[in-house]
Amino acid sequence: MSAASGEFNVSKASHRANARLALGGLIAAMSCGPVWAGDEFTPCADAALPGLAGSLCAVSHLPLRPNEPEGSAVDLFIRKFPSVTGRTTGEVWLIAGGPGESGASFYPFLDTLRAAFPDRDLIIPDHRGTGYSTRLCPAEEAADSEGGHALAGAEWGSCIGGMYADTDRTQAFTVTNAAQDLSQLITRHRGQGSVQVYGVSYGTQLILRMLQAAPAPLDGVILDGLVPPEASPEWDLSHRTAIVDKVGKSLLGADELQAYAALLANPDRQSLWAESAPGGDLRRFLATLLNFPALRDQIPAVISALSEGDASRLVAVRAALATEFDQLGQYPQSSPALPLVILMNASENNGRRDLTAEDVEVEARNALFTSPLPGLLVGPSAPLYDRDAFYGRSPVALPRTLVIHGTLDPNTPYEGAVAHAAKLSEVGEVTFATVVDGAHMLPFAAPDCFVRIVSAFEAGAEVPDSCASRSRPNR
């Protein structure tokens, strides 16, 4: 997801074992990968998997570095779902979050996406470095390797060693080069009718970079979970704990905040979550729940029960979270591409390369909700690349654009989206729709609001300024 985090998250999304927020799937990979056809769409080899019936697949062969067309290359996997109405007025390209998420992050929400785009073909690429596209560590991230598409055991060491052994190749896996990929794919595969792009989280960053570096002709853009302006350091990934802490605290009343702080400080209660919370970290576990609205609503009850010495509610919520992750990560290509997450986030989305473990600890000391991302930015184990001239800039022009954002998004902060949308409105027509109490990746977190708002935008009708995603429970 940017719902198991990150995003850009990210959520979202670094080599954290407990998950990408955003739709990071935690699933064992297939013992062997499907064999795909070439650059033309043909029936997919894995169409028997849930929800994939009737899908068409292709693999495009593109340069590793767009300015070196005769050099090394990458293969980019694309899946197409033809319109469910039997007629097509155009296509919508769905751009996944991360970095590190494949297009499979959208598969569990196809019904919602089809309701929002009923007369459109849905086209979903896997970014370079993710899913069935060329990986940063091809041997270690192969479907038939020890960890499947994920990394396991000694694969981490050999993967990192390979990244350093061929830094020229590694440092070609940039946001700008991925944006060039997207432009070329749209140009190569566009069909009849209008062409729009929809992106979530890191996908919004990628779309905006494409509109700078290699703008493909588009009829519309939809940005869900819009990343903050790149040059705004207060919202970069190194500050993710401050962002999730603000969202988490906003859900609790004054008495609940006091009770939670007292719980964390009570040594007689710490053994309860040391045994029941993943990694024994209650603050991080509750922060993960912020991406799942139904489980987010359980946070006050978990705190109350623990304060009374009862861990059963925490155990039940942890089991429910595991079920959510199983659903989100049910496809072989769902595993987040963690080497790419580390490389891109540390190179582009961290403004503090001198961040230390002590900095992270001090900044999290008074937080009630914490993120693992700042810690993962300390001494990243990858040959980082330098930001290029496109970083921190806006496109010179935008097609008609919708920004749709939740007020309780813990991965891409609402305030950052508002600021970025205002900046984008200087170069094009931008409509901003607020999903009240919405979390990250709105087809997942607030499907009814998502369909209502996007359908109005698609029809050229008046887009509602806001939509209430759910009523907060009475407590």
C-alpha cells in the first residue's frame, strides 16, 4: 500500500519484517515463476489465481538507462484487465506505491477499481526492481530462490554484495529512470480512447517525475495519497515517527492519551506486550494498525485491556492483522522488493543522510506511536545515488488532475498533500477531495468514498469537496 505502508512508505516499506503498510504482502513465493510472452498482450500464465481470470500479460524490453538505448536492458511486466462492460472508452494505468511494491498491490481491490473505472481497461505495470520485472538482485529475488521473490538468510549478504559489485547497474534503479519506463510503456501500449493514470503514494511521486522527465500525453491524472513536496524536509521518511504519532494521538481522547502514556511507563504491564506484540514493540504495532481502519478503531480497547492486565484483545487484533496481510499479499509477486526500497528511499526520500541511531531514539522517546522507517535509514546497506535535477521540482504543465487524500493517512501526511496540491495548481487544473478519517490507499481504506469521488471526476461532474469514510465508534 502504501496499506501494509509506504508507501513511500511507503507504507511503507523498507526492509521491515512486519510489513509494508500499504499493501506489502507477506507471502511465500511460487516455487517457479510463470513464463511470459513478449511485448504483445496475451492471456496470462497465472490467470487461474484469484481475481486474475481474463487478464492479459506482456513484457516490454527497455533500456536500463534511457539515454543508453544500445546498452543493458530491463524487462518490465505489465498486466491488463479489459473493461468489464464489454466496451472500452480508454484505459487507466494503475501505478503502485512503495517504492518496492509491484502491481499486485492493486489485485485485491479490482472490484472497487472496476466500479470507479467501469468503461476502462485497467493496465498495471510492475516497476523496475519489483514483481515480475527485472530485479536489483536477480538471483536472490528469483521465484525459485530460497526466499522466493523475497530475500531469506544468506541471500541478503549476496544481494548487497552484488549491488556494490556493480554499482553502475544498481544506481540505474532511480525514480527518474522508472519514470522514463512508465512514459515508454504508455506510449508503446496505449490503445484507443483516452488515457489516464492513477497512482498511490510513491506512485504519485513517480507520475509527477514522469510528467517532468518524459511527459506522455495524458487525458487525466488521479493522485491518491499524494506525497509531500520533495524539498520539504519536515515530511521526509526520516520524520515518519512524528507523522504516525500525530495521526495516532488524534484518535485518542485526553483520558485515553493519559492512560496510554501511563501504560507504557508501567513496568508491571510491559511483559504483556513483550510477549504479545510483534517484536515486543507495542508502539510500533499500534502504529501499524493506523493503516487498517477497522483495526485502528480497536486501539483504545487494546490500551484499556492492557491497562487492566489483559492481553487477550491485543492477541485478537494481532491475529486479525495477520489475516489482513494474508489477503493483501496473496499473489506470488506481492512480496515487497526490499533492496529497491532501501536504495530508493535512502537516495531520494531521506533528507538526513547523516541520521544516527541516537537521533532516531531521541526523536521517538516521547512518541506513543512509532515507525521503523527512520531506523532503517541509518547506515543503509546500498550504494546510494545522487538526486538528479528533477528532484524537488514540479512539472511545467499538468493535465486535468484529481488529488484524493485521507485526513488520517499515516504514510503520506494530509498537510503535505494539501501543500503539494497547492503547488501543483500553479501549473494545471487540480481538484482536491478530502476523505474524512480516511487512511492510506483509499480503494482499500475507504472504497465507497473512492468510487464516489473518482466517478464524479471521470464523468466531468462536480467532485465533492469531502466524503466521510466511516463514523468513529462510540467509546
